[in-house]
Amino acid sequence: MVDSDMLIPRPRLSTSGVGAFEITPSTRIAADAASESVRLFLQQTLRGSTGLPVRDAPDGTAEASAPDTITLRVATADGTTGSPLPAGPAGSTAESFRLVVTGDRVEVVGGSAAGVFYGVQALLQLLPPDVYRKGRVGTGPWTVPAQTVEDAPAFAWRGVMLDVVRHFRTKAEVLRVIDQLAAHRINTLHFHLTDDQGWRIEIRKHPRLTEVGSWRRESQVGAHVPDAEGTLRPQGFDGRPHGGHYTQDDVREIVAYAADRFVTVVPEIETPGHVRAALAAYPELGVHPESGVGVWTEWGIAEDVLNAEESTIAFFQDVFDEVVALFPSAYIGLGGDECPKVQWEQDPRTQERIRELGLEDEEQLQAWIIGRLAAHLESKGRRAFGWDEILEGGTLSPSATVVSWRGLRGATTAARRGHDVISSPDDQVYLDYRQSDLPNEPVPVAIVLSVDDVFAFDPVPSDLTDAERAHVIGGQGNMWTEHVDTVRKLDYQLFPRVAALAEALWSADASGPRDVADFRGRLVEHLARLEAMGIEYRHETGPFPWQERPGVPGRPSSREERAAYIDAVTANIAD
């Protein structure tokens, strides 16, 4: 049996009881109407792994509190469900829960259906790890030690960004990632759908975006290395076409599946840079429509950008209209990062356009494009969010949310300007970064980010006032996939670092000072759960012996070098 002191994330409050509850052929589930989707999830999970029927309680409601019953319900406003639940961000109890296990019954009470779901996730962790298997392995016993767990998250936005552009992930693979995130109480999947290397979402008004833009003829292999003149060039190419996209029905399925697991899917459509796949499909959107570019086969940043014509703004308004119709999330991503300015600087028509708009320079032109698209999203009742470059070049809409990725300078600046912030500093939570200095580390990118490094992540800059700190709504880890071309490598990069990220964003310091030794003790137990889920996580002893690969030249190799680089590239957003 597993006790609550082994849970990940670590709970705020847990007390041990006497005895244990066993799931048997006579065990029933009772749920109120608000918790119906959670009942179905728990029932399906338990039936698959235990082989037990786990039927509904006779009247099917949460009022059925007979022995041998698992009861799921949302707390009532009149307090009849017991003492108040612990409060989460901004005093909300929506994701809070209380799990009470006695010798003859289990009760999960949540501040909303989401809270009930997270209580169920805690319950599953208290069962033997084989409960996470899809089919029956053993005969039990399926017991949970008697105890009470009360918990609430520290941050409202607990996310992972998944890049499906550099290497496409099938719909089934995306659903699998959603299951993994939900098991760790990660509630946001930032879905990176478009970039230079591909366009992954069907837009019916502009079908060439996927007909042309979703496939590239080949892909870069490895990193950029210096040639004889010292110019960085790709090591080579694989010679294989790569692509794929999600139909609008695929997107609806992904969104619905995630919603049943209380994961919000937040889409991102890149603008005004990282758009070469769109330009391959519709050259008239670019600064040089006569050039006839293809979908980019290299990693890094293509120089091709959008032009600033009204027709191009209207085109992307069309795109966002269809995106808004597919994704009910309050936030819609519009990119804004790493936009090269060379084409704008050298193009006479763009310079004329800058003057027409009364702008001073290319930085303000980018801000104008972002502002137009953000205003369009606001007119649809949504909030734009973008990378920290959207702080540069002009006034940003007050409702826009900033993802601070170049360190935490963007988070500090945005919070002080009154913008909500999602912290995702690359030197702390970029999950594509290498995990050791071992020569056979399969993805040898950038600096080393270990499990301990991710565990130490704090989304809130230390120099903010209490009022400014309130604007930091959470954080996320980013999973870029230039060097991650299989599900096995994806598992390896995500886990167990996602478990550390989950604790950093759910527990923070609310359950006591961070103790990496304590976390690692709990992680040992958690690895058995990951194995039962079929996750090929990275072992503490080192990488799987797939192949030997040299380190990547031309990348910052130490935290000091990375810090100096971040200081340089974020100078435009400093206060």
C-alpha cells in the first residue's frame, strides 16, 4: 500500500487513518451530476486494470454513501460537504479537493468537477502502480490505506507546450500525452501548431495551408556546425519527406478528450515570423511573393516574414476565426517570437508601409501586426498570448498575456506593466534541453537541465511586489521537437522532468519548503507508475543506449554563457 506522503505532487495536508479500503467485486461508484465525467474516467480506469466491474451505486448519485462505495461530488455552497476546502490561486477552490479514505468507503469532494478529478488522481496514486495499466495484470488486492488528503494548486496555469511542427505527432500520440499530463495535474496543453517547418491545422477557407504547408521534402539531421569559413550550416539532411496535419474533426476530438481530463488545449498560430510554411502555400503573404519558397527543411529561424498589407491581416483574421471556433480556451496564441527584421528593413514597400502607418521602425511594425491580431481575438471574446518579444516595439493590449521564455526578465517587465504572465524560462524548463553531459545523451541540446533543476523552478521573479506577483498566473515547460522525432524520445525528454514540473507548479511552497531529497524519495515510487503507463522515462543512471552522439557546437554550454546571452537578447524589454 502507498501512503499519501508518497504522492506527486506533494499534498498540502495529509493525515493517516486506521485500516484500509479495498476495491472488490462489490465496490460501487456514486457521483453527482457535476462529477459524471469523472465517474466515467475512474470507472474505465479501474475496470481496465483491475478486471473488477466497479458498477454504479444503486441510485447512481453521490448521496449513496453505503459501505464499499467510492463517492464523488462537488462541494455545496451551504457547506454540507464538511469543512471548507483549501484555497488555490486568488482564493479559488475550483481545483481544490478533499480525499477521505476509511475502512469501508472513499469520498472525494472537489470545489468543482476539476477538483474531484484531481482527488481521483490522488486516489489512483494511492493504489498499486498496476492500476495504470490498460489491461488486467494481477489479482490484487487493490487496497488504499485509510487517510485524509486536502490539497489545492499554487498556480492556475500549469502547462506543457508541445511542438508538433518540427516533428509531427499523430492524434493518438497527442491523446497519450494528454493522459500523461492529466495524471500529473498539468491542466494546460499549449499546442504549437504552425512554424517555418510545417502547418499542422486544417483551415477550410485557406486549404493550401495544409495541402502545401503541412509537408516538407526532408528534415535537417543534427545541429548546425561551422564550415571551413566558420559559417554555421546543417550537419546534413535525412532525405525523407515529413509532414501531417490535424483535420478540424481531429482537433475537436483532441479538445473534447482533453476537456474530459480537465486539460485545456491552447492553440498557437505563429506570426509575423516563423511563417515560412504559410508562405510556401500562399506566397502573396510574404515580403517577396515572387521568390516561391518551400516549407523550410532546416531548424532555427527562417528570414521569411509576413508583409504588413491589409490583405495579410485579413488572411490571418480568417485563420484565427476558424481556430477560435475549434478551441474554447480563453487564450489563443499568436506567436510573436524571433521575428527577423531583415526583409522589412530592405524592402521599399515595407518601408513605405511603415510611413503610411505612422510608425517609427520595424519593431513598431511587428507590434502593430500583433496588436491588430490581438484586437481581433479580443473582439471574439478571447485573450491573446504570445512570447515575451510582444513586449517590444509599442503598447500592448492590456488583456494580452506574456510567455516569458528568455529568462524571467519578460515576466518582470510584463507584470510591472500590468500584464498577466506565464513563466517558461529556457534555462529552467525547456524540456528539449539535454539532461546530462554524458557523450551518449540522445538529445544533446543546449545546457543541462536535470530533474533537480526543473524541481527548483519558481515562476515568480523574486523582485516583484505582491500586487505584481498576482499577475504571474503560472508556468509551463516547453517541448520543442527538432531533435525529438519519435515517441520514445518524447517520453525520454518529458519524464521524469514533468513530474518535477508538476510539483513546482502545483505544490510550490504551499506544502512546506522545497526538499529535493524528499521529492526524489517519492519519485522512486512514482517511477513504477510511469512504467505501468508505458512511459519510457530517462533513468537516473543515464540515457538509454540508443547511439553515441557528440555534443552540439555553437550552443551556450554553461549557465553563465546562457545568462549573458539572455541579457543581450532581452535588452529591449528591460524597464
